[in-house]
Amino acid sequence: MKALLLSLITTLILGQANALETDQYLAWGKDLIDSSADLNAYYNQNFERAVARINAAPHLVNKSCEDVTIDVLQEYHAFWWGERIENWILDNANIQKIPEYNGISRMDAIAQSIYRDVFKFRAKILGNNIRIGEVNLGIDKMGHFSSVGLSYYERMLAASKEMHVTPAKILEYLNKLGEAPIEFPIHDPRLNAVNKAISWGIKMEKWMWGHAVSDTFSYADLEANYQGLLLALNFCGGTNPYMKKEGGIFVVNKNRLIDLREYISPLFDETYNPSHYQKKIYRTIKPYLRDYCDLRESDEVKSLFANYDKLMIKSGHSYSRQYLEFLRTTKKSPSSKKYYLHDPARARQTMNFVCIEQ
């Protein structure tokens, strides 16, 4: 009950925090500096602080590793007034951000974006783009990764107990599935627990963060949520977990520090993994998408997408993305036809429709 209440609070917070929207086309042609060192340090320092706090509290240290993971993830959780991680990024001068907001107003920034004529976006703050590893992403994705990833984990954990499967077995199976494309449907209690979390995320994207709020449905948001779940599972699961219990206390595994590059994939970039736009929004932004038709043929953008293709092969197959594609074919998630395509292998076709129609 407590976990569900916490998730409801998270949902309400994120309904406000995700009033922050990003235009990732603004990062095209920009040589953003990799911020993974700063962000990895932030995550690992907060992790160690959380473990020290937990070990000092008898009511926490006696919990299972899986339940303690929830307490650890609270270190990255949302404030009432916004996302903890997003605020930290905004305050960190070492992290390069696009747009930079040096001497320009919120409305000036929106005026540069593809959303400049979308009325609903005028009440929003245009979020920054950053780079982690070799991937450009909006900072709102880090909020999804941290806070909604925690909500995914809580829902998966509750479902796994009902289905009598362990989180460690779920992680082992997900890692195995990542080695090759999946043939759906699959009826397995390990995946059913994960599907419950993803299905909740779809509902929230429709009614809290996406369609109902800004007439968009972000597949990149859903991928960030799922990767946050994988981070949570790796605290206690796998062959080399981030922490373990020794001598009655939790110990941080110094041989495996958190590295966000293990989780951040090209699917976080909405120019590569495009959102589903409702028709009225698409008609409004289409003239400004056309402004990028020449730039998408530049060496910089072609190189970015070619590298993304290589990273996708290296990172394996995201179960969430494949499950969403399966739901799409069964009419249970937003359509991907025409300018709504979200398959990265065909992502450039999204801009093809825009540029051909010029």
C-alpha cells in the first residue's frame, strides 16, 4: 500500500515536472560534450550516501536487498517542485546544455523550437539537451529514468511476488532476450511482471505526461522508464550486482560502479526514436521540421545516425521497445503509420514524409 501511494505521489509530481519539454532537433549539428563523468559521479556518490544511511538505520538494514533498492533510488527521486536530477543538471555549470539560456528568456527559447506555435507548449519550459556517452537526449529523460524507473520497479516487484518469480530471474531472462529479436506473444510470468510495469507506463504517457497534456506520445520516455527499471534490477541482480549484503550490512560493489552509458541508448533521442504526434500538432510543427531537411543530409547528422545504428547493434534488443511494437500491431498503443513511425531502423522516414511534402 505504501509503495502504491508513493507511486501515486510520483505520478502527480511528474505531471508537473514533465511540463518540461525538449526539442531535440536543436542539438543537431551541435558538438555537445559528453557529461557522463559528472552524472556517473552524481549517481555513485548518492548511492554510497544512501547505503550508509540505510546501514545506520536498523529498520532499513534488515530489509531485503530488493526492498532496499527502493530506498536507494529515493536519492534520485522527484521533489514536489520538480525533478531532483533535472534540477541538479540545470545547476551544474560543467554540463553543456542546448539551449544554454544565457541571456535569453523562456519564450525566446520556445521561439527557436519546432513547438513555437503549439499553444500548449507556451505554458511549459523548453528543456535542455545534453549528451551522455554518444547519445543526445533531453534532460526530461533523466527524470523518467530515475523517478518513473522507480515506479516501474515497484510495480514489477509487486507483480513478481504475486507470480512467485524473483527479480533476479527476471533480470536474467531480460538479459537473455536482449541477445536476439523476440517473437511475440510470449507467455511467461517473468515477462508478465515486466509487462505490468510497461502497461502502466503507457497509460501514464497517454493521460499524464503525453497525449492528454501535450498531444504527443513519447516512445523515448517509455524507453527511459524501462532502462530505469533495468538500473534498479542491477542493484541486487545479475552476476555482478551493484550491492550485496555482508555481515548484516549492505556493501557497495567497488568493482562495478554505476555507469549510465550502460543504459542510455539512441532510443532516448526523439529525433531517432520519434514521438507519436496527434494530427493537429503535426500540422503545426511540420513547417519547422522542414527547416531541418537540409541539415539532416549534413555529414554531422548522417554521422550521428550512423553511429546510433552501430550503438543499437552493440546495446542489444530492448524488450520494452519490442513489446511496444507488438502492442502497436495489436492496436493497443498509438499508431506508428506515416509521420508517427517510431522504429529506429526507419526513423529517417519520419523526416522523409516532411521533406518530400515540401
